[in-house]
Amino acid sequence: MNESEFNEIADQTIEDIQDAIDDSGADIDYDEVGGVLTLEFENGSKIIFSKQGAMNQLWMAAQSGGFHFDFDEASQQWICDSGDNEEIYSMLSRLATEQSGEDTTLEKP
């Protein structure tokens, strides 16, 4: 994937995550500046996404650690490069639930 393709897919994913938050009704504030998406929960904890163009990855920082996602063209999904290969929306839902203390399900719009 070239840089232009990566930026297009990553930018769309950041927009989709914002739409998923809106659609879920979850009490999550978000702000996107320069390709960095910050999610803030009622208790003040945050999850931060950033584009890493040199690596063609999306990175997510949460209370439980940092995670790197590669885009799988066959499935059209971002997959965590750690051992369990969790899909980005699945992991985001799980971590948002852990950090907020409220059941949160975020799905790709």
C-alpha cells in the first residue's frame, strides 16, 4: 500500500470511529486534530489513535497499553499485530468498556 492509499484508508477509519461513537450513544467525547483522534471518557481516561504513515499502521494508546494495527486488504479490516490478532472495533469496544465501566459496543458504520 502506498502512502496515499494508507492516508485515505486511515482517515476514513478515524471518521468511521467517530461515527460509531455517535451511533452507539456512548458517553464518549472525541476530538480529532491532525490525524490524531482522542477519545475521552466521563472518568477522564483516554484512548488515543494516531496514524503512523512510515509503518502503514494505526496506533492506539489505552490504559492497558499500546497497540498497533495493520490493514488487512482481504478482509478490509484493521487487525492488531499482537498475538491475538483482534480487529480494531472489537478491541476498541472492549477497551472502552474497561475504561468507562459501562458496556460499550462500537461497530463499523
